[in-house]
Amino acid sequence: MSRFGEVLQNVILKDKDDIYNRIYVVSAYSGITNELLEHKKTGQPGIYQSFEQNEEYEPAMHSLQNRLCELNRSFEGIGLDVRVADQFICERISFAVNILKSMDTVISSGYVNRTEVLLAARELLASIGEMHSAFNSANILQNLGYDATYVDLSGWQERRERTIDDRIRHTFVKLDPSKTICVATGYTKGTEGIMREFDRGYSEVTFSKIAVLLHASEAVIHKEYHLCSGDPVIIGANKVHPVCNTNFDVADQLADVGMEAIHPKASKPLETAGISIRVMNAFDPSHSGTLITKGYICPHSKTEVVTGSNTVTCLEIHDTRMVGEVGFDMRIMKILQDHNVSYINKATNANTIDVLIAERDCTQSLIDDMRKRFEVVTTQNVAIVCAIGSNIAKPGMLAKAAQALADENINILSVSQTSRQTNMQFTLQRDHFVQAQRALHRALCEEAS
């Protein structure tokens, strides 16, 4: 969104004879939601944390306002009415500050559930980024002479309560996408709270719900890169290649290790509704992108993507009592559930169970609860690398992958592959993360292509 001039030409106005019958769901400009909430990758606190910790947040809000107005000036050359755009965002910031002050007072009273108010504050802050970028995008198109509509799903100053689905239906019933370019906020206000379940994946959930409710023929995600056979930064841009076709199962496997083509809870409704997803590089408009469909199976066996994560912890539970005892691992799962932790992988033998979880979820309280119930509990920060594909059911492929790692003197701590055979997952020492991906990509993607 920060390179909107290019997006305008490469995506929205690419075919000037056919610009309507499309709904654009936009995210905030780069870094803005990180500043409002917290940095998505590093966890660096944003304005929300200041509010949560009862610290001064108003100066940070005014600093953000100045940054957003500065962003507005950067789009003046492509058609943005800066005066109108500044007025719009300054009104929203002022309104948000007043609401936060009221929330602060309500929390201080002690008569309300603090958690619920904090969640509402988080939603309010999140909505600012998407309102800003969607309004600007529509304004630019209008000033270029196109019929464009700013579609505000944020419920700004609207007192009537609606569910997320009802708000989308109510808003779009008055619009005709065949006659106007609809630019919708990625944030949608609803009684159930879109961030309660989806948190930072909310814009993709809005995108998914609009597609399903309005019966879209295709859902297109524009990113700043292709969905490739590997990470170009790790593997090398000249060695990876775009994945042209894959299925929803592969998309789920990628999301499970943090390489999201789309948030898994956003992709499920699209899959159920039979709406295909196309992932495109907004800055390579001549390429058709990656088409994700329900039934696609690669006609010949191959690895489509090599990926992984180096922010994983192996939680090892060793207990001599588990051998032969039915349901022993259910106790482990119950503790994970109590701590709201989802595991990535699980490996077992007679008296040991390894559970792979995100490092951020491996809290001391979780470890303490495990140690109260089991004989020996240890943790180790590790990495996982995966070879994923819609059709990797080929004799010798797992052996080839293991040999590629062995040739690099990389020890495999654990390996997992289900009978569905869409994901070979290897647990390794963390310092082998980059080397392992390069080795697997070289053996499974480069030699095979």
C-alpha cells in the first residue's frame, strides 16, 4: 500500500476497459498497524501497550497523526487531495483519543470487565490504519476521474450493533460494484470482535467474508512478492521460481509454519464456497500468479515449496509411566489447551513425546504446569524445515531429502510425514536453518526442475 502509485497502474488500472466488478480490500500502509498495536514479528510495543499499561498514549497518537499526514503528502503527485485526506485522518485520530480516554475512565471505575474494554481498544486502534489507506485510495481514484467509493466497514461513530457478516451485507446492499470501484477497509467492526479470534489476520478475514457473501468468482491476493519455491533471501532470487498451481492443503501447510499465503481461518470459507484464490505479485503484473484450488494435484510428483521456521521450541516430555498407557498424551494436550497453545508437530516413542510449538508460546507457566505432572520436561529452541507439495508421494523422496541434509552434515532431530504425504517436516538445530533450506531446495526443487 505504501507503493500505491505502482499498485494503481499494475492492479487497479491495469485493464482500463475493465476496471469495475471488483472490490478491493486494503490493509494499512507499511508499519502503521505495528505502530498502533505492536510489531508483528518482533513484538515491539505500540500504542496499544501504552494504553494497556496505563501509560501516556496521547503523545504517541499525535505523533502517529503527523506521520499519517506526511504519508498523505507522498501521494499528492498521484492524485490525492491532501487537505481532504488530512482532515479525514485528523478527525479519526481525535475521535479515537476521546474514546480511549473514556475507556480509561471506565476501566478505572472497576465496574466493567477490563479484558473486554482492552479488546475494544485494540479493535479501535487497528481500524485507524485501514480507514486511512482505504479513504486515500478511493480519493485518488475519484480525483483521476473514476467512479470510486470508500467502503467503510469500521463502523466509525455508528451506534447500531451488527455482526461482521451483517455489516458487510448492510454496506454492500447499497453499492453496485459494476458501476463503481469499491475500496473497502480491511478492518470490519462486529459484535463478535474480529480480533478476538483472528487478531492480526483480520484484513484477510474481511477479504474472505466479502468474497463469500458477495459470491466472488475468484479471490485475488496481491502481495509484494510471488509465492515461490523458497525464500529468495535465503535460497537466492535466481534459484527460486513462482509456484503456478497448488491446493488449499498446501496453503494450510505453509500457514502452519508461518509462511502464510492466506490466514488459514480466512481460506476455509473460500475453500468451502468453491472460490479459488490467486496470489499475485503486485509488482510483476504480467505474471498470472499462483492459483490455489481445492482439487489441484500436481500431475507429477515434486516438491513445490521448501520453507520453515527458526522460532520454534521443542517441548520434550519424558515419562516412564506413559508406555502402554492409553490416553497419556491427552494430559499434555489438555495443558496446552489450558494455555491456549497450538502445537505445530508431535513426535512420540515408548516413553517420550516431543511437542513443537512457537517459541513465543513456551512460557514459564506452561513449563511449570508440565513439570508438575510429568517426570522430566525439557525445552530446546530448534528450527523446522519443510518440503511441501500437493503430490510428494514418490518412493525415495524422503530418502533424497534426508540424504541432502546428511551431505551437509546436518543431524535430523525428528522427522514427520503423514500418510497424506503433503509435508515432510524435519526438526534441526537452529543454526542449521538456512543451510538446511538451501540443501533441500537444491536437491528437491532445482535438480527436479
